[in-house]
Amino acid sequence: MKQSIITALNGRRFNFLQRMRLWQKFVLLGAVAVALAGYPAYRVFQSLEESISLARTEESGLGAITASLELVRTLQDHRGSSNSVIMGDEK
């Protein structure tokens, strides 16, 4: 008795597939495939866009970093020179 109920339910549930033409089944299958692959593809492209944006932001800060490194080098050189003069060493 139970098996006949399940068979009857499955028959009603997938009856529309039997009424569809072959090209309609392929269109349905393609639509399901696009829907299933669409979200992961969207997330991958979104992640790539965020990575590119981060790289551009980092690249835009390189000018300030190189200028500040040059300032630090100059200050260290000045500190060493002034320390030499204070200690009485002459170069």
C-alpha cells in the first residue's frame, strides 16, 4: 500500500517532464545550470574586483611611502652627522 502511494505521488510530481518536448527539457536543464552556476561565478568576480581595488589603493599610497622613507633616511643621516659634530669627531 505504501509503495503504491509513493509511486502515485512521483508520477504526478514529474508528469510535466513527460509532457515536455526534448528541446524544452534541454532549455529547462540549461536554465537550472545557469541558475546554479550564476551565484558562485558572481562571488568569484566580486572577490576579484575587491582584490583589484585593494591593489590599486595600495599602489596609490606608494608615492607617499617612498617620500616618507626618503625623509627617514635624511633624518638618520642628519642625526649621525650631528652626533659626530657634538662628540667632536670630524670627518
